[in-house]
Amino acid sequence: MTTTQFQVHISPDGQLHIDRERHVVPTGVDPSQVVLHVLRLEAAGCGAPVVVHVQDDRSSTHFDMQVMPDGTTQAPPALPTAPPTAPPMANLRDRLEAAQEAGRAHDFATAVPAADDILQTLTAELGENARETLEAAQFRADLAVLSGDYPFAAASWTWLALAWLDQLGPGKLRTQQAACNAAWVWMQLPPHDAVASAPDVLAMLLEVAPPDRTHGMRTQMEARLRQITT
């Protein structure tokens, strides 16, 4: 059932407007009686209740009511609760800027949890491969490098290189930068972590670019692997 809505305004001197249309109020009659009469006819005509918002400047009051086809009134039905909305992107940008400022100050106790929270929000709202999510993931990977968490950084940049490849296609600068970052961070890993993650990084380097483009990086990695494992 469709419910029609009306706006009623009663001025301080008793003039009545319903949906901005002026209605004559007979002498000695209260404007609210005219409102009920007019809207009862509306409700009866459409066979459904009408909802009214009344602004009565005589008493500085605002209220809502529902006028039924038989002329009776009651409180309007409660509106359904709107589902929670996603955090505005402007708010996320402000939070990201604050986290970046903390990161530049080497306040990792503030920056890392903030970056993790932003990344989780973007992943949930936009998906893990959305451009905004990948940019936030890059910031989180940078924080890992700055704070010395090289295993996390290596895994992050390896994933980012493949994600940018899927997002942008081969040969793009962001993909190449992420791949170079992953290889550089891998060179900083302790031996145990380097051996464990080498297959993933080497496979990524072969996937994101032609073999000749990553030959130098792979050669350095393979030389270090031989040194570690012999």
C-alpha cells in the first residue's frame, strides 16, 4: 500500500498551507481542523492513510501524524532502519594521511595498526584487487620495510606485483616497481626466510615480465641462494 505524504505549515497568525497551497480557515475555526478535514478527504479518495508533517509556528512545534480514511489520526509507522553505510572515502583518505604522517615520524605503533585497519576496510568494501586497496597495501608494505619487518614486506610486494599485473596488464610501471621492491626486500631477508620465500619471488619475476627483463634480479637471488644453502 502506497502512503501519500503532505507538508503542513501553520504560520504565527494562523494562515494554513498544505504542500505550499494556501487554504482558507473560516473565522472561529482552528487551522488544525481544516487540516484534518482536507486530509481525511485525501485519504478517503485514495483509500489509504496519508502521512503528514506539521510545522505549527504558533506554538513552535513540529510533529508527524497519519490521517486514516475514516478521519481518525495515529502516529505514523516507523521507517525501516537503513543499513550501515560504508565509511566515506574522504574519511578513509584523512585516516590514510594521518597514518602516513605517523609512518614518516617512525611512529610504527600508530601507523601499522591504522594502515591494517584501512586496508581491511577497503578490502571488505571494494575487494582486494581494487586500485584503492592496492595503493593502501603498498603503503602497508612500505611500513613493513621501514620497521624492518622484511618477511611481511617481501610477501606483500610479491603479491602486489601479481595484483598490479592483473589490474593493469604486463609492462606497466607499477607492476615493475612492485617486482623490483619484492626482489630487493628478499635480499634483506634472514637466510631461513629467504630460502622459504625464494620460489614465490622467483616465480613472480618470471610471470610479471619477459625473462630477459628480470634476468639480473633472478641471477642475484640465485647466487645468494647458493651461498645460503652451501
